[in-house]
Amino acid sequence: MSLLESKTHGEVDRVALRFGLEDVLTEDLNYLREKANAIARHLIKNPEQQGPKGTNLTFEVIDHLVSEVPDEDDWTYSDDQYSELKNCLARDGYEIKDGSLKSRLPKELDLPEKESELENLLEEYEFEVAGNHLNQAFSCHARGEWESANAQIRSFIESLFDAISQKLIPEDEMRDSSHARREHLAQIDPPFLIPSLNEWEVGDKGGFVQGFWKRLCPDGSHPGSSDREDSTVRLHLAILLAHHFLRRLSEY
């Protein structure tokens, strides 16, 4: 919605008319930022509302607003006025191509919905440390600070499994290291990390979670060791994995 603030009042009013939002812009809104915020609040409160094309209204509004934003041919970070917008769109699985909003992920993943549910589950279980690391990862990613974002993603996953361990394992049985605690989750009865599904190989370095952790820690947080593509993949995988295991925790 910040794109609206660079337009004139007449242009913002025409956007509202185009998408049936004229009633949202009440007469007491005298500033462009107030109008943009009013439209944003409406879209947030009505996530299922359809637009004039019969698809999601929020998608249609954003698709219209990015029509004048230039493409990025090689999907690499560029320090332009739209960089934060493009980074945030990438986080939600979208890119701007030929003046339109294009999905970079299968619709079945529904990543924004999983992200929203993940944040609710973190709050429900009071996993504050893990939630703080995730929010920091989002902020760093939006600013294009890829190495810092990657470090926060690793800390998020580590904190998440530590918090799950504290929920499921008595304090007097808690192991010293994060790796040992994750392994313990594969040994409790019933196992939380299920060896028969190759989620964890006890006493070995194989298993899905072990492999995922290695993917998060290939080179450390060194400048130039990551880019938007790499950092976005890590963030998407972390969201999907965390969502999956927190859903499992709710049913354990």
C-alpha cells in the first residue's frame, strides 16, 4: 500500500473506485497515507473478499499497483526504491514479471496462509524466543540482509526444536546440546521425530531434519555467501517445516 502514497489523491480515488473500495475512503481522510492505511486495513480484515475479476481482492489490488514496477531480469538483489517490496513479495512466493504479479510456488503450498498459522501457533505455545528469531528473519530478508536473515532462520529452527523438547521431555531428562535434544525427540515414546519416516536417524547424521539443518549451515554467515534466491529458499523451507511440526505438536 505504500505505493499509493506516491500517487495523487485523484489516482488513489480511482484505484478505490476500480476495486469497489470507495466507501473505505471516508471524507475525514485528508492525507494519502491515511487513505493507503484505510485500504490496507480493509484488505487485512477481509482476506477472502473477491475482486472485480472474480479472484482474491488483495491479489488484484497488488497486481494493479505493481504494474509500473520494473522487472528484475536475473532475480538478483538491486538497491532500488522497490527492493524491499520485491523482497517481501519473494517471501510470500511472488515476483513481478511483465508488470504483473506472478507466483513462484505451486498454489497448493499456500505459503502465506501457512506463515500466518505458524505465527499463531508460536504465540499459542508461547514460543517467544523462536517467534522473535522468525520476525528478525523476516525483517532482515525484507532489507536484503541475506546472511543476517540466514542466521536468524537457523536460530529460529534451533529454538523451535528446543522449545518443543521442553514441552515433551521432563526437565531432569533434558540433554545439554540442541542436537542431543533433537535426537531425544526421536527416542521418546511415541517419537516426535519419527525414525520410520526417515525424519531422524538415531546415532547417525542422516535423516530429513539432520539434512535440513546441514542445508541451513553450509558456509556460515559470511558476506557474499548468499543471495535473495538462496535466502528465500531457506526461509520458505523453514516456514513449511516449522508449520508441519507445530501442527504435529498440537496433535501429539
